[in-house]
Amino acid sequence: MRKKNAGIWGTGSYLPEKVVTNRDLEQITDTSDEWIVERTGIRERRAAADHQATSDLATQAALRALEAAGVSPEQLDLIIVATVTPDMFFPSTACLVQKNIGAVNSAAFDLSAACSGFLYGMTIGSQFIRNGVFQKVLVIGAECFSRIIDWDDRGTNALFGDGAGAVVLGEVSEGYGILGLDLGADGRDGALLSVPAGGSREPATAETIEQRRHFLQMNGKEVFKFAVKIIGESVNRAVEDAGLDLSDISWLLPHQANVRIIQAAAKRLGFPEEKVLVNIDRVGNTSAASIPILLDENARNGRFEDGDRLAMVGFGAGSTWAAAVHRWCPNHRVQ
């Protein structure tokens, strides 16, 4: 049976209304706007309202992606939500989104690969389409990192933000859509970025709460070194898998973790800085939501032209990494 081509039919994103600036952080920790900008490139980030959970952010992004794709919720075959900040252990955030949007005919599950999660999800969703199992798949990256950040820790409180991004995948014409992929993980580095307590290893106790082990912990120096190295390696493998050269890539959409990581990785890769897309100054690191938010912003502002080749790359806790090459195809959907 001929393999179908899977690609993006529509994009959507959502950012909470509340803005947390570096000046706001100066009021609660020993930090400064200048210190944060110099080390991260971040000036502000968003934080979910008290009544909002990850599923609420994901729902808004999903509805916008469905509208852009011209697809109704009832037409969806599968919903994948990539997140490490689910509403609860179970039911899955994907099932909560399914209920919220009325996708009564879809399967649904969550995926945990941290900041690489969206590209993991897009890879999985595209395989269902390529093999003819499903026709329309919704992939969402959504996070409420404000709920697991230690706001007293200046080493991490400036880095992360809340938000959600989504894509609808469907069949596209030959030569378009997802052309190349790369996925990987190295569990030996899992301790570099983690939330130690709250699971079956360390259930919640008075001691774990007192020791603040339910908040994110990070070895920033080692994460930086890992990220700079893996971005180039993963992009090159995805480009090779697509049968292309790096010079064929129109735009690089890296995970928005730290502007210094992005700049160093692009330089190491030998990719033109003017073709590297960045929005970290306004949204911070939104983990699994990072790439789809960046994708949606640039799709909606007309940055991408039909046929542009986009290289997307993520890295995160696990440690995990993922890259995908996608040929932009707004006029090449197969109904």
C-alpha cells in the first residue's frame, strides 16, 4: 500500500493574559532585568490565571488550529497532548480536551517527553496518517510551568512560561509535509532536569514538601552544553533523512529555552542567524508548547511561503531530543 504524505493543515496557539515581567521578579528574588536578559534573552513570560489548568490552555489552542485547518472536532481521529504539567495524573489532559471541544469520535492520550514532546507527538501522529490508520490528528503542546516553578529560585524562576500550541495533521500532496525526522533520548542524563517528588518514587509527604522537591530542579550548565551539541546533530540527521542539504532549509524553529543556546547552536550548525526564528523574549520557555507557539505566530504573520522547508528541533528533560523537516503546504491538502 502506498504511504501517504502527512503535513500540517492548520496551526493555533494560546497564551494566558497575565504577563510576568523581569521587573516583577525583581520584587520577589535577588535578580535584575539586566541579569536575566543577558543570560537568557527573556524579558517577560505568561502565567495561567488561578482558574486555568493545562487543559484550558490546550483547548484554546486546539480550537484555533481546527478553525485554521477547516476541520470540525467531530472529524478528528486522534488527539495527542504533549505535556509534563497535566491537570492530574489521570484522566489524561488529552481526554479533558476531547471533552471540551466535543471531539466525540477521536482517541486521545498524553505524551511525556518534556520540551521535545510536541515533535514526538507530531512524529507519532504523522505515522498514523502515513499508514492510513487515521485521517486527521490533532497534536498539542501545552504547559502550566508556573505551577511547578520555585518562585524563590532565581536560577529557574525567570526561565519558564505558560502557554499552548497545536497543529492539525492531515494528508498532503507528495513532496510536501513532513519529509524527515529524528528522535532520541539518553536516560542517563535524566537528573539534569527533573521534578523529583510527587510520583511513585517519592510520594508527597511533609518532608518532600518542606524540601521543595515538588518544584523543578535543573543543572543549567550541563543542560546548556547538552542543548548546544544536540540541536545541530538532530537537525542534521532530520535534514539527511529528508534527502536534503542544510542549505535547502528556509527557516529554523528551535525550542525556545535560552537565546544563548539558540545562538550558539545556530553558529555551531553553520545556519544563518537571520533565518532562525525566536520569540523567547516575550514568552520564555514554554516546554512542549514552545515550538507550536512559534510555528503558529509565524504562520499567522505570513512569514512562511508555500514550499518553504522548516526545520524544527527540540530538546529537554529525559534527556530527549527531536527534529523534523516540514515543507510548508497550505495549498496542498488532500481531502
